Amino acid sequence: MRGLLLILMIVGMVAYVTGCSSKASEDKPLDQVKAEAQKMNADQLQAKVAEYKQAIEAKKPEIEKLQKELGTGLTGVLSGKKPENADELKAKLEKLQASVKALTERMEIYASELKSKQGG
């Protein structure tokens, strides 16, 4: 029963995270992001920055979980234990980190444009 509940919670979290981050695109070409940002007003830019922040924040718990599973923290180093599926976990972690990097790059474009439109 607990296993089923855990699975349902995980599926729900995945659905929530993917649903929340659908507006913030990590695949949109940077040139296109720059062009869109230039056409937006300050309120629209602020909303875009918030969307990207939310998408980035939504990925952080999964990154932390994978890092913990891989034993990248102090306890993993001290114990010297390596999980059996370490390569798979590492690949997932790298994919999530690349996603966060891409989202951050795009968010910074919107934030920079917002700053210039606010006169700062």
C-alpha cells in the first residue's frame, strides 16, 4: 500500500513539474528569445522571468535527490558506496543540470532586457 502511494505521489509530482514548466522553454533558440524580449513591455518581461525561475526551482529537488543518491555529499564520500545504477543516475543528473543551464540562459536574456527597460 505504501509503495503504491509513493508511486502515485511521484507520478503526481512529475505531472506537476512538467505542467508548471511548459511555458518556459529550454529549447527555444537564443536569438528568438532575444527578439521576443525586445518586443515585450516590463510587465511581460517580469512575468517571463518568473516563469523561468519557477521552472528552474521545480528541477532543483530532483537534482538534489540524484546528488544524494549518487553519494556526492559528505556521507557518500565517507562511506565510499557507489549505487548500482550510478551511471544511469549520473546521466539523469547531467540532463537536469543541462536543462537548468539552458533555462537560466534564457531567463537571463529576459532579465537583462527588463533591466534595460526599467532604466537600470
